[in-house]
Amino acid sequence: MNVRPHELPLLLARRAFLRRSGVGLGAMALSALAGRASAQDPARARRLPDFAPRAKRIVWLYMAGGMTHLDTFDDKPELRRRDGEPMPESLTKGQQIAQLQGQALRVLAPQHPFARRGRSGQSMATIWPRLGQCADELCIVRSLHTDAINHDPAHTFMNTGTMNQGRPAMGSWLSYGLGAEASDLPAFVVMVSTGAYGQKQPIAARQWHSGFLPGQHQGVLFRGGGEPVLYAQSPAGVDGARQRDVVDAVRRLDGHAQARLGDPDIGARLRQYELAFRMQASVPELTDLRGEPQRVLDLYGAAPGDGSFASNCLLARRLLERGVRFVQLYHRDWDHHGAVKEHSAGTAREVDQGAAALLTDLQQRGMLDDTIVVFGSEFGRTPMAQGDGRDHHMQAFTMWFAGGGFRAGHAHGATDDFGYRAVQDRVSVHDVHATLLHQLGIDHERFTFRHQGLDDRLTGVEPAKVVRALLA
């Protein structure tokens, strides 16, 4: 066969070789691969949800850096009584500690007073004046633990269910399994804000990557200032009709390549081109907060275009009501190795009003019943002092959930008297994922994707349970 030089890469491609060869085994292998690829489409494999869902969507308020549970939601009178004393060796001996390894370990008392809030009497630090008004909507879980003690692997574990990089984020799993309700917006959107307190926690795009899932399920980063989505606007002198011609031409060219190669990534890229074209019309209106009534801007404490956590919360509500499946808001200021009293109070001020306003706004619009709000970090902080701060801590931390069928005004689990270890009704990261999937109508054990010969799933191979005590 005569081969022209420009055809050689195509002929050498694996899928092209199998398609063009007359070898029966190769043809069968290709057929098997095609069948397997089809089985990855949830609409073809099995219909989701598995059962009637309580929720349609999730907004995850991610307090990046490790929020100190002991100064926010988990009051420990014993720490106050023993402030400055050595930590009991029975708790810390042989335990994994981050930066305090080999140092004298001394108790650091809670840095803020606590009070009972709402009819439910939820115990919360006084640094949450507005969230405290929403106490009866919160399901506070004080018995979480994780497998990672440093930030990046702990972020990865919280987002993907494993510390290994390259796995899909939860938002990508939901996009893959449930699809998008909106045709002109992604199913999975991420926003990042930064304030004035604490060390600025690096947040990498791999935390919202689609991993081995088709590329169209990757999270899309919306920026808080300037152009919200880079390159979404048409260049000067290019109108919608001309842009449509370009997209159509690319679709035809890539369609020919996909027909020859059978590469699923080409199809994913085509779908993203189409979505990007539609977003050129939807994103400017979506991100223009000036159309919101002043009372709503005042509720959130948001100023259009300021990129604050409060503005991101308001934008999250707008995304949710337009059909976005999973919105994740990172606030990067919770890494308090020093000055934990000042910085925890300051960072709480940066997020308190926005988080409370989001709960109130969703409730007033009738959306809280089928929207899950998640609030928490990748891990907690030590009851031992690191100067006037606290170190990373994996044995215990707190998160809260609201809406979407979670028990309102409920507190679950407990840590020991020092807040060192979760001891009652322990909840793992995998349990969190299993419970969230359950509320969206998905059986986490059956929700799998065939990858490298294994049926991978968000909740991994270790035992994970739906924590039914959290559910109404």
C-alpha cells in the first residue's frame, strides 16, 4: 500500500491500526472497546438516579486551609481548664503529627466564647453572628476524620475520594452520572476567593479535574473579577453568525477525525466547543450582579465585581437556579499556624455573611429543599499550640450540611474531651461522599466507571456508608 507522508501518523495510531487492519482479533478488540465506551454513557448503561432523590444540586463552601473546629463549632471546656498544660501523652504518643513532630505539646484553649443558638440550641462560637441565626437549618457533624495530614493530598482526598492525583472530582462524577440541567452552562463550576487573613492556601485545577471521565465533565473556573470565563467573549469584529460558522467548521473537521480514529476525546472536545459558544450568550448576563435588587446585594454584603466570597455566594445562587449541578466555592484563608485567635475571627467575618445569606436566599426562593449546602475544610487543627496557632490535624474536624433532606437543627457525633480524636459516631470522607450521592438518588456502590480494568467509584474500595442519622 502506498502511504503518503502526512497519512503515516494516522495509520500508526492505535485505533486507526485496529480499524484498518484485516486481523479478526484486532477487529474484535476494537468492537469490545467501542462497546465498553458505550457502557460508560449512563443513559446507555443504566438510568440514574437509582431512586427518588431528595436533592438536585450541591453547593460546596470549601474552607481551604483547615478550619479550626475547636474555635468555631466544637467547644471543649476541658481545653479551657487545662490551657498551657502538657497534652496527655496517652492521646498523642505514636500519632501522626504534621509540623509539631518532636516538639513539646501543650494545650491551647478555645480562642472564642461559644453560645447556644436557635431553638435547636446548636453550640457555635460567637464569631458566627449571622450563621448563628441560621442554626436551626444546620446539620453539624463533629466527628469527621480523614487519611491525609498535609493540604494538597487532603484536598485531593476530600474532592476525589483518594490521595492519588488524576482521579475525577465529585462534581465531575455528578456531571457524568446525572448530566447538566442547563444547555448553556457547565454542570460543574468552581470559584475561588481570598481575604486578608491566614496563609493563602494554593488551590490547583487538578482539584476539579475530570480524571479518567470524559473531558466535558471537568469543572469550569469562573473568575471573580474581570472576564469571568477567559476567551468566552468573541473577538472584536466577530459577530454571532460568524462565530457559529467557525464552530460548525471545526465540528465538521473534528467529526471526520473522530470517524477515522474513534477517539472519545474528540467528541468531548466538540461538545465543549458547542458549550463555549452557548456560554458566550449566557455568561455575561449570569455574572452581571448589577441586576440584583439592592436588598439582595445588602443581604449578601456583595459588591458586583469585587471577587469576594460573598459575591461568589450570590453568583452561586444564580448558577444553581439556572441549572448548574455542582458549584464549589473555595475560600483560601483558613491555614492558621499562627495568630489563630485573630485570624479565625477575621476569616469567619469574611465568610459568615455570605454563607448565611446563601442559606436564607435559597430558603426564600424555595430552593433549599432540593439543594444541599456543604460547609467545611480538608481537615481540622490541633488542640496543641503551635506558638499562638494550631497545626494540621487529621483525627477530628467539623463540617455542616443544610437543605437537601439533611436533618435541620441537628448535631451529630463527638470528639474526645480535648477535641483530638473523633470518638462517637465517626464519619469518614467516603461516608460524606456516599451520603451526598444518596441524597441525589445514587447508590454509591453501583455508581462506577470502568478504568484500566477496574470498576472505579468515588467512594473507593474501602467500606463507606450512608450516614442515615444525618438525614431527615
